[in-house]
Amino acid sequence: MKIIHLPIFALISLLLCTCGPATENAPEEMTDEQLRTHANELAHKYIITDGHVDLPYRLKVKNFKLDKEYLGIPIQTDAGDFDHVRAVKGGLDAPFMSIYIPSGLQKEPGESPKLADSLINMVKGIADAHPDKFRVTTSPDQLEQNFKDGVMSLPMGMENGSPIEDKIERVKEYYDKGIRYITLTHAKDNLICDSSYDTTATHGGLSDFGREVVMEMNNVGIMVDISHVSDKTFWQVVEMTDVPMIASHSSVRHFTPGFERNMDDDMIKRLGEEGGVIQINFGSTFLDGTLRTRQDSLRDVFRERMEAAGIERGDEGSEELEEAFKKEFPTLYSDVEMVANHIDRVVELAGVDHVGFGSDFDGVGDSLPTGLKDVADFPNLIFTLLKRGYSDEDIEKICSGNVLRVWRAVEKAAAAS
């Protein structure tokens, strides 16, 4: 059973009947067909940013190369969740390209920065190869100009600060290379801070070096991303900086009890008080605690069956066993309504100025919700929000206005430092 939270501002607008004559865009007077048309119009009228798209790493693991054989991959493909054609259809204007660095690489000095440079160069190569379609983007002003020019922006965010290693000067170096947010860690504790996925609690939150990194990010103009960090890390970061932060691809823990990777109500309230933005992750297990519990249970069952058969992943017969298991226990998905529930919850806790989109397209595998299967589907989410009473102005804030406000605030603070 879905829990639908109607935003208080929407409830008021529906109850008050003396607010003047209805316009042709009044959602409460539109049919579903008219609302869907309006949602599609808004998706193309307003800039849409997505805080986290894992295209670079997907292409990396498929041995992406900028030659004749591979040049078309970012333009139109049946693979993955993102390409230019589908993004244009969905109205997506500025997908933050995730420079994703697996936690395991930090064990070998030099490996994390090596991959980071490779992925950054890949994004730049895509833009260079298709200048009529993509531009690497390093400021909100550039992003807005690109929108006017009809060219898709490719801002970059680094998912995992491990490429910094123990060298504080690399913060500025990555800024110069185009990185505009850094997710402080990923699946494991690193030299900067503790991860929500790691129970080791190496630093009890931020390390001393991590505090230097956060301050240097503020100084140079890189947004601090608190997705993936432990709760203690979040609270320590928020206490030490007045610069607004983002959660580039997190959802609301209220719907996934015990899942520390999502943000709890108090964290969301404080993020809002500090002017920040949580960008909702679309992964089904980020949205629905029941599905997460089921997934965890099935993972244990599958592991037991593999052990009973004396098979490990990659062994002969492992693929057949996995396919049979999937047929027996088909994947269940959340839906676009549940994404709207998360947005509603943030609006109730912090206000409509503090929520956005952070899909994790190409990063959550086969777990995207019904109605939001790829970048072409943003109008479905806008339609759902309109049905719930969100105004056009609210939609614009959620699509990009909130994130651009934070980005500009970080730029301003850096310029004054």
C-alpha cells in the first residue's frame, strides 16, 4: 500500500476557492490527457538537471573508445538508461556525469586518480566528438546558455573522494579538471570519512584530513555531496560549514527504515535549514523498504543455493543457476508514484526549495521503478507531481532551480574566500 503525502501548500491551494480565476494551466481543471501534455511541455520548457548519471563508468566497463565503432554510443543505443535521443525526448538538459571510483581501488596508490582522469577525459571526449549535442559544463551560467543554444550540458561530479588520496592540492586540481561536486566516499571508509555502507567506523565520521578536504572544497567552489556518507559524517560536515550541501542521489529513510544510505527526517530538515538539496534516487530499493528486505533475503537464498551446488560466480553452470533463480523469484519494482512520495516527504520536512532529481541512471542496474525506466521518462514524474497539486513554479524548482541555487551559492562563497 502506497502512502501518498499531499504537500501542505498543494492542500491549501486546492481548498481555497477565492484565489482568482483559473488559468488554462490550472492542474485541478485539466483532464489526465491535458495534464500529460502539460507535463511534457514543462519538461522541455524548464531546465532539468539530474544529479547523478553513471554513463561514464558504464561505457568504461564496455571498453568505450572514441572511434567509428563507438562514437554513436552516447547518441542512440538500446543499452543502459541514458543516450542523447532518449534524454532529449525526456527533456533532460544537464545530467551530472558521475566520475565513479570503486572503493576497492583505494587499496593501490595511484589507481583511483588514474581511473578518475580516464573518466574525466572520456566525458570531455564525448563533448569534443559531438559539439552540436554536448558541452562539458562548469557553471550554472554556462548551463543556462547551453539550454538556450539547444545543447546538452555535461557537468561532472566525482563519486568517491578517494582519488584525492592524501594530497589536499588535488581538490583544486580536480576543480580545474571540471569536477563540480565530490561525493566524499562510496561503499567503504576512505581517508576522508566513513561510509554508510561500512560498519568499521574508521574515523567516527570525518577524519582530520577530511575536514581539510571539506574546507578546501568550500574554498575552491566544489559542492560537498553527502550521499553515501555515514550519519556521523553528515552531522560533522553540516556543523563545520555554512555553505549549502547536496545529496546528489539519495532518498528518504522514512520509507526504508534502517537503510543508512538514505537520509532520515532530521538530516533532511537540517539540510534544508542550511539551504541544501536532496536529489531523489530512483532505484527501487532506495524507494521501498519492503523491496529492499526482499532483495536482501533473496541474496542470502541464492548464496546458499550456490554453495549447495558447489558453484561460484563465473564457474560453469553459474549463469544457468542464476537465470533459473530469477525465473523463480522475478524482480519486483517500485513505481513513479513512490518517487513522488519521497519528494512529498522532503517538501513536508524541508520545503519545496530543497528537493530535486538524482536518478542514479546507469548506476542501479535492473531496479528502476515502473514509469521511470530511463531518461526519456521525466515527463511521467512531472505528470505525477502535477496530479498531486504541485504548481508550475514548484516543478521548475524541483527540475533544476534548487540545484542551480546551491551551485551558485557555492560559487559565491568560493569567490569571497
